[in-house]
Amino acid sequence: MARRTLRTIPVHADGSTCDHKVNSRGKPKDPADPCTGRTGYKATCSCGWTSTKYLRLLADDDRAKHAATHTTTPAAAQAA
Ligand SMILES: [Zn+2]
Ligand SMILES: [Zn+2]
């Protein structure tokens, strides 16, 4: 499969995925959650590329720029 999978995921300070419910300040809503606090967003691509930003907006922006690097590559022409 030549198709690239790009996504933006919330992360903790150590880079691990934060799939917890957090408030607007990045603190866990449920004290029982093993959450150290959401500190940023990581844009990832199935090619191995990643970029971590403090804001989802910035991570999404980086992700879009990265996606463009794939679409301009002739070899990726078949990627949807
Ligand atoms: Zn968390
Ligand atoms: Zn990529």
C-alpha cells in the first residue's frame, strides 16, 4: 500500500499519546486517569515523519505541508 496515513494526536510532555479527557488547560478532567497533562499535538505520517507542536493548529499546518511533499513526488501519484 502506497497510501500514506497522516494524523494528529494529542500528546503528553514525554511524547506519549494522550487520549484522556482534559480541560481547556490540558489537565485531566478525571483525577483517576493516568494522565500527566496534555502539552501538545503530534502530527504523524505512516512514512515515519513526526512533528510535535504546542497547538493543534500548528501541528495540522505542519501535517498539511508534509502531505504536500508526498503528493509532489511522482512515485506517490497512486496514493489517494
Ligand atoms: Zn493524558
Ligand atoms: Zn510522510
